[in-house]
Amino acid sequence: GLPPLAGSFLYEHKWDDIRRAILRTITRFEPRLKASTLQIIPLQDERRQSGHNTLQFEIRGEILTQPYPTAFRVRSALDMEQSRITFF
């Protein structure tokens, strides 16, 4: 999936680079999602992220269900020290 982030710090990365990496990974590994609808949105200003080296964001889009796509929204946190994503 994602490029290695363990041991790096949030200030070393630009939000847009991280957003693109997450988006690229989701579209590559999850074909049930409609790629054109995916949005990765930071939940806080990147300079004010809570937690130690953690970026919180929301993923929105549509799941390709029949007969119509279904909207979804997931809130996640990316721990830059451990390269771990959690969902809440």
C-alpha cells in the first residue's frame, strides 16, 4: 500500500503528498469504490494535528453497489511513527 512513513514526522511531509498517496493506494487495492468520487479531507489544520505525529482525516466516496452506488464516510488517523492507520 502506502509508501513507508514509519519514523518520519508529519512536518517532513506535505498534506497533499500524503493525500495523494492514500488516494492512490485506495484506488489500487479497492476496486469496489468509485474512484472519481473519492475525497481525502484533513479533519484539522495540518499544523494543529492532535496526538503525537498523527494525521486525522476523513475518506468519502461511493461504493459500487447495485442497482445504485452507496455513499460512505470513514474517519481515520495515520500514525506517522508506526505507519498504522486506525478507523473511528
